Amino acid sequence: MTRRPRVALITGIAGGGAFVRIARWLMKGFDEIGVPFDVVYIEGPPGEKTYGSSREIHLGTEFARRSVRAFARYLEDARPAFTLVSPEFLAPYALLAGRMAKQPVIPWEASFLTFGLEDLPFRKRALPTLQRITYPWAPIVTAVSSDLLEHIKEHLGVRGRKVRYEVLPNPVDVDEVVGRAGDVAGVTPETSFCAIGRLTVHKGFDVLVEAADLLRRESSDPFRVSILGEGPRRQELETQIAQRGLRDVVHLPGHVDNPYPSVAAATAVVHPARREGFGLVVVEALALGVPVIATTCPGGPKEILDPTCSILVPPEDAGALADAMKRVASERLLRARLAEAGPSRARDYLPARVAQHIVALSES
């Protein structure tokens, strides 16, 4: 390593998923503003690649708890001016490494960890305790939404400590999202609703299944609901769908590498979350000009969305969700208005803008 990065992000595996997209989009953003940036993955094979002013570094480790020394070596060698770590399962170990290397590390929180803790693997259920121990070591704690930041203060026991708290939203590369969606012009599918996310209690997909049942009873018009993703609540959802006789209506295709064509072709994206740190899929839907129906749950969606580009309903309210789905399906002018407003709002989260925000945090 021959040059000192201005900013670094320590993150998880490089195989796929939201955090990899975020890391890749940040690389683009920092390259656009000409600021040296490292994204550091715990998995290997060990080595690095350079992309413009950014580097992608693989430490060659496998588990977070076994990565502390590798993190510390990276920090001692590269000595970034500002180091973020996300997701939260890595943060305690990166903070420990920062303490060893005498380099500050800043957690970048993405989810309401203590809500739905039972959906985490057993080895990760000690994370809130580890966070309470290590987070006071950080000069700044950041989170992707203001509600999540308040949650951290209240539930992770760091309120009142000499720690600064800042909101730092996720980036979304609008151009990549639109490009990967492809051309769906002229596609006229039946009314279809698309939801995306891990099948966990946070996402509220059981409420969406209930809303689909209500909508079917209230309307004779055909429709379908696709919930893309995998997770620990799959069996419960499959049982609920079967018991309500919805197998021809609600589908669980599993994980999809490229969900954007499904989003672009949907009548609306539905996000029925109980808690949501940010809501990446919400911004991606806006970028594609697809109407969004979401809840006013604690977290990012209600901060991202407003009535110009979405319909917001209370969480846990299947009736309100079904009514919103019916409105979007039946009111052409409403769909057109919501679709038109979306792309402009999505551009508030362009990678270069988020990169500039991070630079401003590093200088303040």
C-alpha cells in the first residue's frame, strides 16, 4: 500500500447483497469527486484492485471475530483519515482493531439490531452487548436514518457519552439501477406488486400477505404479489399463504440476483416494514419511476418518501395497505403522478453526493 486513503469502508463479504452494492457505489462516488477511497472486505482471496481513485482490498479472512488482526494491520499500514465500518456485525471487531492500531473507526449503522433479534444466527445475538462495550471508543457513530440513530442512543447505551452522532444515508447509483432494469417499455403485465427484502420480522411481509387476502376479497380484478428474498421467516410465510388459499396470488421466488426488471415492470413496489434502517429498495423503485407504497415505520422510508412520490400507511395495518394497493391499481392518474416524481427524489442519494457528505463529516 503506497498511498494514504482519505476515506475507507470496512465491510463484509464481497459475494453480493446490499452492502456490496453500497460499497461499489461509494467507490464510484469517491472517484467522481477525486477523493482516494478504500473499500476493505474481510473475505479473500487476499489482494487489491484499483479503480480510478479507489481501491478494493480483500483481507483473506473469513469470520468477523477472526479479522481483528487483519483490520489492525490494514489500519496501521494505510492509516485512513476517516474509516467507516458497516454492517453492524463487523463494527465491534473493527473498533477493537482501531484501538489496537490507534486509529479511529466510525460505525455506520444500517438496521434496528435489537428488534427481531431472534431472526439473527445465535452467534450474532451477543452483538448488542459487544456494541455497548465498544461504541464509546468511536469519536462518531453514524446511522442511515435519524430514527435509527435515536434507537442506537436509547437501546445500545451510548447516550450521554462523549460520542458524536450523525445521520449518513446510503448511496444509490441511479444510472446502474436503470441500466440493469433494461427496457420494459410496452410491457403490459397484469396488476403486479413487488416486494424485496430478507424474509424477517422487520420487513412485515406477513402483513402484505394479509393485505393481499383482503384485496382479493374486495376486488374481482386479477393481481399478483411477488416477494423476492430469502430468510428465516420463509416457512411461516409459506404456511400463511397456503392457509389463506393465496398460492396463485402471492409468490416467493427466493433470492434474485437482478431484481430490477421485476421492480420496473411492477404496478407498485410495496414495503410493509415494521422497522427499516434505510430502505434501499424504496430509493431504487423511485429511480425506476415505480410508485411506492410503504409504511411510516421507524426508520428511513418516511424520511425518504412523501406524498408526491408514494403512499404511506401505518405499519401493521393490512387494511390500509390493501386500500393503498387498490388505489394504485385502479387510479391511472395517481400512478402517473407518483411515477413522475420518483426519479428526482432518488437523485438526492447519488453516490457523489453521499461521498461529499462523508468528506464533510471527516472535516468537521
